[in-house]
Amino acid sequence: MVNIHKIKRWPMKKYSLGFISDQDLFNHVKETAEKYRFCVSLDAFKKNLPDPIKLTFDAKIYGKDVKDIIENEILRQIDKSNTNHIGYFHQNIFKYINSDWKIPAHGFDVVNTKAKVFVEMKNKHNTMNSSSSQKTYMRMLFTIQQDPKATCMLVEVIAKHSQDIPWVTSLDGHTVKTPNIRRVSIDKFYEKVTGDKSAFKKLCEILPAVIDDVVQSSKENLVAHTVFQELEAISPDILKSIYLISFKEYEGFKHFSI
């Protein structure tokens, strides 16, 4: 994990995607990398502290060291945070591709008021539960009721198929289908924005090289989290520290020992 906050001036490289400048692509990847979470403090870790009882079962039954289990939980928390930053990457890149596409502070994720297109982006087709799906669809219905010429899109980065189809859903037990409320895979959306059918594929092909350039332009060393040091400051026994944090207000835990 590299601290990207002190990146040197961008080395002149050629990515040649055509629909986005080399400089804008590098900068956007850099902005995304800078958002990545590298260090976890005990205060941050405590917000999603593992259940000490489950931690004990896991350690004893699977024959694992408590530190290994906690390390996995820390990595899970970091991964969850970083997944949100990938959402930032997918959403914000379009403002560099075409100036007609904007990233509003509230409401839809991406809009083009000139073309009257309003976009909600999701990473996967199954990330919305029924309630969230209905709420999103109702917001889109309201949008096209205000302007029948508008088009609303649910753009999915990881869809089941390459598609641009009407979004068929259920509202109060009734199947609803409206031509200008659509489910669109990310490759089809890139095609709409750029006019290039292979635009998303080209981005995916060059992305590893761009990330390498961003990472290599940093002089910083790896940054470690401080959770174990802070836990050991509470008790040399890491598992005991977890119990003392989670159950510190419970009867008898002031003199807890394991």
C-alpha cells in the first residue's frame, strides 16, 4: 500500500485512448488513488469491531492466531472503504470525457442536461435491494413526468449482459416498464458518451499501465496500520483487549481475564 499524497510531476506517457486526454486520465487515476485508505487506527477499527465471542470461536475452531483474524477484518474494512472510491472513479471520469456530462453534488450520479439524460450508477446488478430499487425507479419516474423527453438510466458496471434495455421492475405488485427508463451496462454507456463501441474495453486495457505510472511516481514507503500497537497498549493479550473494548461497561469486566 503506497501513500500517493506526495506524487511527483507526471512523467509524460502516451495512453492514446482518444476520448480522454492522457493528462486527464492520469490525473483522474491519481485522484482515485489518493482516496485509497492505507492506515487504520483503533478508533476507526472500533466502529466495526468484531464480536469477541465469534472471534474466540474462529480462533479456537480454525486453529488461527487472533492477530491473523483481526488482520483479515482490518483488510475487509479497508477493502469496503476502497470499493466506494472505485465508485468515485467510475462516476467522475465522464466529466473529463465530455464537458456536457456533469457530476452533480446531489441527486443523480451523472447528468447531461443538454441531452436530458440522468444516470444512476451501480457497481453490480444485485447491489440494490427491493426497497432501494423501487425508490430509484420512482425518482426516475418523477423525472420523466417533469420532462417526457428525458431519459433516465441505471448504469451497471458489472451487469449480467452487455445491454441497453428498458428497466422492468415491480411497484406494489405491478410490473412497470417505461421506454425512457433504461438499464444500461457500462460498456454501452461509454459508447453513448464517446461514440466508440470499444471505449470501455480500451480503458480497461490501459488502466493497469496508468495505475503503475501513478504508483511509481510516489517515493513513499508502505504505511502500516496502528491497530495492533494500540490494542497491545490496552493489554498484551490482543483477544483480551477486544473483550475489554466491547464489554467494558458490562458487570465484572473491569477484572476480566482469559
